[in-house]
Amino acid sequence: MDATRPGTSTDATLAALQELITIVAQLRHPTQGCPWDLAQTPQTLMPYILEEAYETVDALQAGDSRAICEELGDLLLQVVLQAQIAQERGDFSLADVAKGISEKLIRRHPHVFADVQVNDAQEVTQNWEKIKDAENQNPPLGEKLKKYHRSLPPWEATMKISQKVASLGFDWENIEGVWAKYEEEMAELRYALAQENCDRQQEELGDVLFTLLQIARWYALDPTQALRGTNQRFIDRWQLLEKYAPKPLAECTLAELEQLWQNAKEQLRRQDG
């Protein structure tokens, strides 16, 4: 038995996938389908792909197996639905999607499916990038950077862009240079906020954020994880503040809210030990 988990055979997995494919095809049936599903296009479904991906990440962060299973199902639905629409248009099918990724995995893992030898995960990553570049006829780095900018959320794009140019030596010599650049950009932002128009202020804010992410890169920190953690701590503190407020928050003074905030912060600190 080729098991995905104990007691789950390949046949059962394929049957479940076929059922999903059949259901999605029925939802898109021209006369007997669902009006909402029939109205969708690849473009109108794009927000749902992002939403389901983020909800999957949230479930993974929480470590909730039931939620992970459910959210992966929602994400899989988006893949099947996009493939169904493409098949209706004569562009490609779900089989083409699966075949394409299978061929790519085999091609990019010659240490598994061929006779290439590797020593560690870092070498695997290096080989992956070389094979990927060869597949794309070694595009100029600028073209890759444009793709990151178009396809990734801004913070992830910044990290990718800076990692790529740093790999070619375009980087600071030491962390002190990064901190000096951050302080320079902060000074320029303060000046723009005081003296310049909104466009210039936005530009300088972007420069500050870009440089701050370089600090994260130098210290091997994950900015997305860092901000998620801060958001969660803020929410935890706010919920305690709401719980112990002696009157409606709208009636509290700023000083009272600040004291409630500090109390909540201290309580959570004690709980964390």
C-alpha cells in the first residue's frame, strides 16, 4: 500500500480527488451549475487564492490539524477551480498542471532522480537555482527582480531582491554600514514629513522600510514572523485590557487606557514566566 497516512491508499486518494474534480465541473455546468461559480474568472478568483493561502498559514502556525486539513482543502479547491476554467477555455487541464509540476520536480531533483551527488540542503538549493536559471535561458537578474516585485507581497519581495543582489556582492561590508544607512534614511523621512509633499514622504517611508528589512536580513530574522508575533501580542494585551476595564473604553481617558495597557502587558509577562 502506498500510504499518505496509515490506512489511506493511493486509490482512495485518487478517488477523493476525482470526486472533487467532478463536483467542481458540476458547479461550472453551463445550465445546471451554480450562478456564482459560473460568474467567476481566473481574475475574480485571485483574492480567494491569497485569502486561502494566508488562512492555511494561520492554521499551520496554530498547529491545529483539523484546521490545517480544512484550509488545505480550501486551497486545493482554488487550484482545481482555476484548472477547470482553463480547461473550459481550451488552455490547459488539471492533468497538465500535475504533469508539469511532476516533470519540474524530477528535473530539479537530480540528486534523487538521477546520479547527482549533494552534501547538504544548501547545495540542493544552489543546484535548484542553477537548474531554474537554465530552464529560463539565464534571464538577467533585473528580470528576476521585476518578477519578485510583481508576484510577491512587498516585504517578501524586498527580502528576495536584496538576497539576490547581495549574492553578487552588492551589499554592505558590515552591519555597521546597514545601521548607518537606516539612520540616514530615518533622517530623510523626518525631513520629508516636515518639509515635503506626500509623494516624497511615501518615497522616504519606503526607503526606511527597505533598509529596516536589510537589518532583518543581516541578522537572519524573518520580518513576517516578527510582525505576526507583534500583532498577536498586541491582540492578547488588548483583549485583557477590554476584560479588566472598569467602564466602557470610549469613556476612558488616554491615561486610563495606558494604565490598563501596562497592567495587561505585565500580566502576560508573568504568565509567560
